[in-house]
Amino acid sequence: MIIHKMKSIIQFVERQPAPSLLPILRSQQQAEILALLLGDPALELSLTEIAARTGAPQPSVHREIGRAEQAGLVATRKIGNTRLARANTDSPYYAGLAEVLTRAFGVPAVLAEALAPIAGISAAYIYGSWAARHQGHTGQRPVGDIDVLILGTPDRDQLYRALGDAEQRLGRPVQATIRDAGWLESGTGSFHDTVTSRPILPLALAQASSNRRGLRRHRRRPGQLGPRT
């Protein structure tokens, strides 16, 4: 019902083909802007900061924030010449859209995309404060950094390079902890007890890898052949 109603009120400038995961969204750009704001309701950013984090041109950000405000999804205010935007948590669509957009285009999606190409990772999870807030637990917002649990034997240099790129996109530090593949089931100690007793959010590495392959196919020009085998 919410998704059906949103079709009639969200109208955004198309920069890329509509994401197949959410057909109501008309561009990847739109999805990433909404995910950034709705995914952390205490986060208030200038339009310049939104453009920097999403990679969207500032004029497009200005138009899309205006349309999102008209739809009641975000609220803005001005301090001097700076326009600040944040999620409108009073919107009846906020809770449902925040959940879907965050999983599809927010922190989990960015981290999954960064980690998917790295060999040796059997699973990855967000834990700690970000995961707890995502599950509705009360606490400080916005969350200062993001804790990620990596299970397996990844190449550490490759891992830290990928997480460095993710940090740039997310605008906050990402702290990685690496453990053996079976650590969640067989691990011991106070850290294990803390992690397993609090919310953890699995990252969809397989889905991110599939999305990357689909994007490469989409970018291939009509009639262009793939590598010969």
C-alpha cells in the first residue's frame, strides 16, 4: 500500500536506469539521496555535503531535495545561505521507506558492494551501535562510526582499501574486525558474547556481486561482445 501510494508522489530527475530492486525509484541518484537521509533520521546535511557523499551534481541534489520536501519525505531549513536537509520522521511513509531504502542503497548496500569482490570472505555483518539503531534500539544519533565483522581469511590490504573507499562514500569511519569463518558459532570470550547478544545485520555479499555483474552487462554497448572464452 505504501509503495503504491509513493509512486504518485515521488518524481525525480533520472540520471541512471531505474534500480531493478525498487521499481518505484526512477534513478540510482534518487535512491542514494533518500537512503542517506532516511537511513539516519538525526543526520542533517547541507546540499553540498549530500552532493559530495552521493556523487550527484549539486543542481540535481537541489531539485531532488525540493521534490522530496514537497512529498513530505524530508524537511529543510536555512542557516544563513546554507540549506540543510534531514528526514521527516513525521511522514506516514518514513518507517517503511527508511527500512527498504537503507537496506537497498544505504550503509549495508555500500559495504556489501565494497566487500563483495574480495576473495576469502565467507560472511560479513554490521554490529555495534549502527546495527542497534537500525533495529530500533534507542541511543545516540547519528552514529559516529560503523563496526563491521568480517568472517574468513581476506587479503587485508585489499580489505582495508575497499573499506577506505566505503568510508569516503559514507562520510564516517568503518571499523573492521576479522575472525575465522566459524567464529559466530564456536567463538568464546567477552567480545564474542557482546557481539552475539546484540543486533547484527548480515551483509548481502552475493546480491551485491550479482548487482555488479548486472551493471557491467548494462554498461556494455549494444552489439558489444564480452570477453572470449
